[in-house]
Amino acid sequence: MLVLVLTVVVPSGASADVGTTIEERCVNHQSLTGFTLVDYRRALQEMEASSNQYSECFKLISNAELAAATGAGAGAGPGAAVAAGPGVSAITPTPAESRAVQQAAHSSPAALDLGGHVVLPGVVHVNIASAASKLPASLLAMLAFLLTGGTVATGRSVKSRIARSRQR
Amino acid sequence: MCNPLTTTALAAPHTAPRARAVADRGPLALLITLLLLFIWSAALPVSASARPDETVFFEAPGDLIQVSPQARAKALEQLQWLGVKALRVELAWRDVAPNPTSARMPSFDATDPASYAWGNYDALLAEAQRLKWPVLLTVTAPVPKWATAAKKDYLTYPNARDFKAFMTAVGRHYGSEVSLYAIWNEPNHPAFLLPQFLPDGKPASPRVYRSLFAAGYEGLQTSGIPRPKVLMGETAPFGSDSITRQEAKTNSLHDVAPLAFLREALCLNSQYHASGTCEELHPYGYSHHAYTVGSPTYKPEGRDNVTIGVLPRLSSALDKAAKAHAIPAHLPIYLTEFGIQSYPNRQLGVPQSKQAQYDALAEHIAWSNPRVAAFSQYLLHDDKLGGKPGSSVHGGFIGFQTGLEEYDGKRKALYYGFPVPLVVSHRHGGGYSLWGLVRPATAQTKLAVLAESSRGHHWRVLRALTTKTDGSWSFDSSTSALAWRVRWQSPTGHVYEGPPIAVS
């Protein structure tokens, strides 16, 4: 009898909860990758009104669905095997990406396309202009002031040393 | 005791070259000192400056409007205990208008307050006046069917001319009882205004709202208030800048992102440059509902979405709009609807202990931002759990679990935390910064901050202190603890003890 009651009460399976799982992952700011198109559609259909309209989740799950549909890496195709099951976000690299990583480890520093970004192995990719643009204006002004002041102070020091050496 | 080296240096003439060398380095030393001072000041936490001018609006429609006088009196008593000092009331046009379900407008003087059935709104505003609580009155949808373009629902293309007449009646009726008006609740949300998007996927609601705002403002002026204090916005926090044609055709549930809404309503392009011949509007402030998802520090991905964690996005947008002469400069921000969703909301809710912590943290963020003129708490009692997508648009509701009590009346940690909010955060360089507020206080008052020992289950007084005149307090501490809480005894002898609060 107890078994019968449990059979009736317990949900029919993990697939019935996948929509909820995706929604919960979204509101907890976790990755949405690794689900099938069907899963994303289920999540969008089952989404509660408050999550739909008082979070970004409808948009984010729609984006994940779109990415899955276009094979852009956010999910698997419809009905395809999920990379690591619901709730796990690992994405298997594409064969091209795997080859690129292997090549990067063993070959000369030729330019490689990794996930749409051109990478030169051995080169540190730092965008100084971008980094500087992210500094607060007040700090930039202070640095400019310091640089000017330092130049003036060094100039004075050199000038006075020259003057002193001439006096000797 | 004198430092012999210093004495020698000052007395002995032969040390002059060294002194000169030091003098040579003077500008550099000054610059380094300035730089160190700058870095030190930048590293300081945001100042918890006193904000005696900040209002906290409480909104509890389920406890204050559609209830019996006895239930309302009981709720108001609770609110007094909680330290509430101002109310936000949403006045639905349909609730008070004659024949609101009719497609045909009845024959009546729409500017005459006597034409309307103000019912429970009158009772609530009279109570607020008795308690000397300022009221923010947000006049909003649903609207009478006869006041819409197609006369088929209560939300689509409300007639601005009819709204102006209604606002004249509102101003005449509540002129002295309302401190601040706002036009429309969440006009970027499909539950309150339709359409949100045009068939081509571009936003539709902002321009509809602009005409309603202008009409409402003029209506209040016509009622005899020459310079009405009217808030613009009241926007919901999330949405899209545009949607696809397919989405526009099949789904009416999308909100317009609040900053996209702001730009469109003020006739500005995406660069905040004037894109039409719209005149400058004169709102008293810009109101927004900065709900978050989980922690108040959450930063939404969409750059036109605004939660409590990214308020500078809104300040910046308002400044750019002012630069384009669309609104006055330095418009204050009113956070007129806010709350942290908690369990039993399975999707958006956080554990109830976290709700108290996050709500205090959100209030501290608002308190520390000089641009913010008001904060708020939405709901005393939770709503029922919400419906499926579309329920709000199709006559249902969106259940909010932001209350201080669950739907069945069970008190949450926030019920005890709301009167004495407490924030504990890590200090740069070690230790903790503590900030709090004794909300019911009307003058300086004494309180105790308790700390739970690392071994747990043992609370001791960390510090007894006196608040500022506005009830706020803050101090730094190097004492580690598992949790902190506030204990305060009111002048009438009520003891308030907040819930245990963890470090944020």
C-alpha cells in the first residue's frame, strides 16, 4: 500500500522537472547550457508569471534556446543527448576547438581561431587602451597630474645638479 | 624626549645640503602623499551618511484597501509598530469610475469628484491623514472599458483626454491629502498598459505613457494645483529594447526595458539625443521599481534593465536626458516599489533569513545614494503564489512573496527585521562595518548590537550606542561573529529584536 501511495505521489521522472531546473538555474544566475531545445521550450512554457516578468529569465532562456537551435554552443540540438544531464553546464568542445587546443600546445605560435577569437600563442592579449578607458576619470586626472609633477621635479633636480656641477 | 637626530639636524649647519635635498624632493613627496590620500579615500566603503530626507513608502493593498474597517485598523496598527511613516497607494481608475465595464461612456461630468465612487480609498487616505503619514498616490490601470481605444479591455490605448478629466477629479478630491502623485504603475509592463510593442517589434507603450503623463499633469493643474508634484516612470525593472516581429505577433507578455522606455517616453534616441520635437516634461522626480533577483548586488545582463544593484544606470540616463533638455537636471530618484521575494516562492524567492538580510542591504544601498529620495516596502502579507505566464495580462495576478508575513499570516524574519534593519559588511583592511536604522524612532535613541560567539548559541552585547536623530547608526568593529542582531526598546516599552544577520 505504501509503495502504491509513493508511486502516485512521486513525480513521474526527471524530465518532468527539467523546465523548473532551467528556471531555477536562471534565477540563481547559473549557466543555462547543456539542455535540449525541448527542455528550453518546456522551461519557457512552464515559467511562472513572476519569474517571467520580474527577472531576465524569459529573455535568457530564449537566448539559450536560440543558441541551441542555431548550434551556437549554448545547448544541444532538439532531442540530442544532453552533454551532462539536466543541471550540469559543461559544454563539450567542438572537434575544431579540440584540434586548435592540441595544436596550440605543440606547435609554433601560429594564429588560431578559438571560439571566434583569433589567438596568438605566447602573446599576452592585453588591450591597454581598453584598460585605461575603464579607469575612473579622477584617477586618470591624478595620474596625469603626477606624471607632469614628476617630470617637473626631475627636471628641476637635473637642472640644479648641472648648476652645482658647473659651480664646482 | 627629544629625538637626538632631529635635534642635531636642526642645530648643525653641516646638514644643510641634506635638508636642501629633501626640499628638492618636496613636490614629489607632496604628489606621492596626494596619491596615497586619493587611493586611501577611494578604498573607503561608501559612506553611510544620514538621510533624514529619505522617505520609506509602505504599500499593502491587500491589507489596507479592499478590507473591512476593522481589518484596516489592525493593519495600520501593525504598520505603526513596524515604524512606517508614509504610504504608497495605487488608485485604479476602473475601481472608482462609473459603469467601468461598459463599452459606452456614461453621460457624466468626468471632472467632478462627486461622479466617482471613491469608497475604500477615502477611508485609507483619511486614516493616513489622521496619522500624519504622507501619501504617494499612483493613479493607474485598469481603466474603464469606455476609456480605451477599442473598448474591448481595460489596458489598451487609454484615452488621454478622459484621463485628464479623471485626474482633475482626483486632484479636486484628494488635493490636500496627497503629498505626491505618480502617473501609472509599471507602464512598461503588459499587465498595466497595452500595447507594449508595435507589430514591427518596436516599443509602443512609452509614447502612450508620455501622453498619459502630460494629460494627468494638466488634469491636476486644472484641479487647482498650479505646480503638482508628479513622479514619472514607476517602471518595472526588466524588459527588452525591442522584440522580433514573430514575438510581437504571438506573445504580448514582454515588458519594455526601463531605460529604453525612458528614452522613448522622452523622445530620445539610443544615444540620448533628441529625436523629435517633444517639449520638456516637468516631473517632480523619476520613480522606479528596482526589484532584484536574489541579492541586491545582482547586476542584470541587459544594459537597459535597472535593479537596485545598478542604480547608477538610471542616474546616468536621467543626466543624459536632462542634458538633452527632455527633463529638468538633477531629478531625484524615487524607489517607490521594492521588496525581496522569499520562500515559499520557489522560483524567485530566497530563504526567509536571507530576505531580511537582503532587504536591509538594499535599503542601505538606497540610503547611501544621495540621488535616491525614497525607498519602499511592497506588501505586508504575501500574495498567493503566482500564476502561469499570461495570468496577469488575462485577468489573473502575479503573486508576490515580498511580504513581512506569509499569505497565511505566519511572520517571517523580515517582520522583525523591518523595524531595525541591519547590514554587516566586510571592511577594506579587515573587520566589519555595521549600519542600521531604528525605523520607529522619532529622535535619538539607544540600542544594543548583539553578536553571536563563534561557538554559537551565545549572544553578547557587542556595543550599546545612540542613533542619530533620524534613527540611523553605524560603527566599525574588529570582532568576528557568526551573526549579529539589534535589540531596541521603544520609549513605550516595546522590545524589538531583529533576526540574526550574517555578513553580506
